[in-house]
Amino acid sequence: MTKRINFAFLHGGAQGSWVWQEIIAELHAQSDKNVVCALALDVPGCGTKRDRDTSGFTFTAMIDELIADIEAAAMSEIVLVGHSQAGTVLPHLVERRPDLFRRLVYVTCSIPLPGQTVIEMVGDQVHGRDENGVGWPVDPKTSSVQERTEIMFCNDMDAGETFEFMQRLGSDQWPPASYMETNWRFEHLDAVPVSYVLCQQDNILPVSWQEKFAERFHAERIRRIDAGHQVMNTQPGALAEILLREAEIS
């Protein structure tokens, strides 16, 4: 592999750019380090921007800032990779600057239907009880936040990995406006090739819902991996291999 590959990564809810450390290391390990260039972005209120007050931040302002961060890195022909809630942002980034990106890769990402909020998309039922809502792996009315969090994020981690991950989780918060946005559009995504990485052990987004989301994102390719929601942390080598292959076909 000799062609330079520019990757930009966007994390999911309650996480920050730190979540991509293992996958970036693997990308360099599996390729010539001069070939892969990686940029890990942070939503305001997360990661390197954790101390920002985002209470008055609009969803549009968040998109503006992320585009500015990408432009400041002077990257082009980008393979844009998003995880989980980042699925609500990637379509807006592409709509704003389609010239910057050559492929989108959604890693177990979600996005509501037009007119629906993220909170409404999730709902308040257990998985499978509401055909219009993703739901939860355990009843949110009778389970603790700690219990739900470990089941959702750590179901394929051992005790040590779970402890380390839980220590890092919880200090990053997306702007409140991101949970109230309802302006979702998909039709423009045909302009950029799209891949979807489906995680078969995901306890947050069941496989059937990931398949729905892949269709909403106009994914032309679905890559399946036997991993939970945090695939970039539990199986960074396997995910890096998938990302490099997807980048090669762009």
C-alpha cells in the first residue's frame, strides 16, 4: 500500500477522541506509518474540549466547529469514520463539505428519522418491545445507570478491560442541543461512497436496528464483525483491517 490515506474519526455519545487511540495505533502498525494520517475529532464538551460550556451551543454551531477542525488539519480525500451517535453528525459534515470526503464508514452508528430526536429514537422500552424505538438491553426503569452502562458498553470485555473503560467513561457530554435536533436528511449521501460496520454482539444497537440504520445511511457495503459496541477498543486490529480495506476501494 503506497497511496496516502487520510482518516478522520468522530466518537459517540459520552466519549471523546481518546476512544480512538487503539485503532489509530493499529492503523499505523498494519501499514507504512507514512501512509496513514489520522485525525481524531472532539465534539464540544468532549475529550480535549471537555471543559467547554455547551449549554447554549446549537447543533449547527457544532457542525461548523467540526468542519473548521478538519479544515485546520489541511486534510482532503478523507475517509470519515464515525461511531454510534456520530451517525447523526457525519451526514451534516458531508452535506456541508462533500469535497473533503471520499468515503464514509459508520461503525455501529445510529440516526433518527426526520422529525424525531435521538431520545425519541431510543425510547424507554426493553429491546424488541417497541418497533419504533431501539430500546435498552435492560429495563431503564428498574436498573441502575452503572448496571445499564456495563451491559451496554462492556459485554465483550473481561473484568480488567471493563474497569479501565468505565474509569474513562462519563466525563464527556455532547451539547444538549444534539439530543433535541430533528433535522435529519439522507438523500445527499449518495454523493459519497458509504460503508457500515455492523457489530454482531452490540448490546446498545441490536443487529436488526443496525441494518435499518445502514439502509438509512445508503450503505453500499456492510462489513460484519463479532464484537460489541466498543469494537475499536476490544478488537482494534480487526477493525483497523476493515478500515484499511474500505479505504483501498474508495
